[in-house]
Amino acid sequence: GDSVTQMEGPVTLSEEAFLTINCTYTATGYPSLFWYVQYPGEGLQLLLKATKADDKGSNKGFEATYRKETTSFHLEKGSVQVSDSAVYFCALSDRRTSGSRLTFGEGTQLTVNP
Amino acid sequence: GAVVSQHPSWVICKSGTSVKIECRSLDFQATTMFWYRQFPKQSLMLMATSNEGSKATYEQGVEKDKFLINHASLTLSTLTVTSAHPEDSSFYICSARGLASSYNEQFFGPGTRLTVL
């Protein structure tokens, strides 16, 4: 079945550092890929998404490119802020094989220090 | 647009009682709602999927008699944890998906923290 693997956390960075959170996936079909962010005590918010190979999703300075050849969707940001501290989840959805259900990775805790 | 609310945001109850959690789509019609459970520092586990007007589809290992889901309207789904026990303590999150193209993805509620004493 479909699965998502994220780099293990927690990740601790200083403000203005470069961020990469790795995400790879396994899917039998042609999934859409997502990054969600969860701030402490809150639900999930969609950060960005990509629906087909080579698409780049971007939002709030974060970017991720759908790489079919490496089955990856790594999240990057050039300069993190303290307010980016949160848990980040990579996820996929393959309408053709699993309807609209989302498969989540394990989540990566990011802490940004001033 | 695409706002999903949950009520209550947190609840504390005694062991053996039942607790109802509401999930509402505020500005769109949600044909499908999803209920997740999240343990501390872990990912979201899908519990069940409900379509308006029909019975919920539960994931393997989730007791349908313990976690009652009702999706009676296009804007409301409820999760009732019956005869709650301390091991049911968790963060419950719902999401909703509509038919219109601009709502054709999952939008998440803020979550409900359940503590069973």
C-alpha cells in the first residue's frame, strides 16, 4: 500500500538557517503530495501541495518539488524564523487507489531558536 | 473560505461516561468527513471516513461500537466516544472535504483534546 517516510526529528535550527526536511513516498498510482504544518495544540494546516511530477508547491517561503524519479517531496526554506517552530507532516493522496484519504508521514518536529 | 470547526476544543470526563465531539464545515458543504486520532508526538491515525447520509467506514482495529460517528448533514459530523476509558485520552482531529473543486481536498479542524480520568 501507499506509505510516506519522513526524516526523523527533532530538528533544531538557529533563526535564518536553511531548512530541509526529507520526505519520500511509495505509491502504486499517481498521488498528489502535501505538506501540512501543526502548531502546538492546534490541528493541521495545509502548507503546500503538488499534484503531478515536476510541480513545485510553495507558500510562506517554503518550497517542495514533486520528484517522480526519486519519489521524493522534500520541504525547503531558505531562512527559517522562530515562528516556523512546529511539526511538519508530509502526506499523499491517490484518488484512483484510495479515494480522498490521506496517508501521513511520521511528522518532523522543528524548533527554531532566536 | 474552507473553515472547519470542532467543539469542544478540550474536554475532561470521568471513566465510563460518553463524550460527543462535533465537527462542522462553516462555509462549504462537506460530503465527506474524516476522523483522526493523534497520540503525543505521533502522526495522525485515520479512524473512520463518513459520507453524508450513510454509515461510516471504519479503519481496521477501530471499534465502531465504541466510536460512534454520525454524519447527518452536509455541515455536521459527530464522534461519540462511548464508555470512555483513560486509554481513549487523545487528540481527536476531524477533516472535511467538499464536492466543489475549490473544496475538493481535506480541510482540518483545530482538534479536540480528550482527557479521561
